Amino acid sequence: MEKTSKKVNKIISEIRKLKRNGFLKLKPLQGEVRFKCQRCGKCCNSPLPIILTKEDQKNTEVIKKSSTWYGFKVLKGNGKCPFFEKGRCKIHSKRPTVCKAYPFHYDPFTKKFYFDENCPGIGHGKIVSQQKLREIKNYRLSFWRSITSDTKSLLKICQAFFL
């Protein structure tokens, strides 16, 4: 249990740092929202490593560029995704789960969706469909399960993330 506690505390610490530095500004999704990726790369340059789900770890390209961070398999390239080059994701069709869901987030406790209002793609493009939101929910649930199966730990992480 001690290892999980250290992991959880580290993740919570990193989330709080991102929020304090203004990198992560989550806003509850109310009604409809438009989104179209602007290919700015802002999300690919996160100071937080990209935690890989078990499904992500089946991708040999991803695993070749992964490392370990507090017991998690992650992608980390000194604050920049190693697959983001010249304004493009080299593995876009096979990108990690967390990347597929961004800029949307799902809180498994309140069952609410959020979006990162720092993302310049918000407000552009088509209205995000209910089908897309269901996909995002499944991506995020897979992501949360990859972090911990302990409900109390997950609740602490989600509270730091969404509150």
C-alpha cells in the first residue's frame, strides 16, 4: 500500500503544480461545445508525463520511447512528447489514450465532463457529439484504471484534478 500512496501523492502534487502554473484550467462542460484541434502542440508539451494504459503499451512504437515514472509506464521527452515533430503527431492514428481524449476529461465520481479551457481548439469546428463524449468517457475510464484500482486513491486524485 505504501508504493501506491507514494504514487498517488506524486500525481496529486504534479496536478496541483499544473493548476497553480495555469497549465490546466478545467471548466465543467455544460450544454454543447465545439472543438477542432488547431495543431498548436500545446497539449504535446505538458510538463506531466503521458501515463500509458495497458492498451497503449501494446503499441511497440510507443513502448520504444517509454520510460518509468513512479512505477508507471510513461512517455516523456523533457516536457515534450517524443512523437510531436514539426507541428504534427507522428503516431496520430495510434496515439496514447490520454491524447485521444484531450482536451476533455471525465470525473468517474460525479460523472461530469470537463474541458481544458487553455486549449485553443475549444470553440472551433463541429459540436462534440454524444457518441464522441461516450468515447472520451471510455478513454478516461481506461486511463483512471491504469493509475490505480484503489477507489480511495482514485477519489483523492480526482479531487485534486477536478476541484
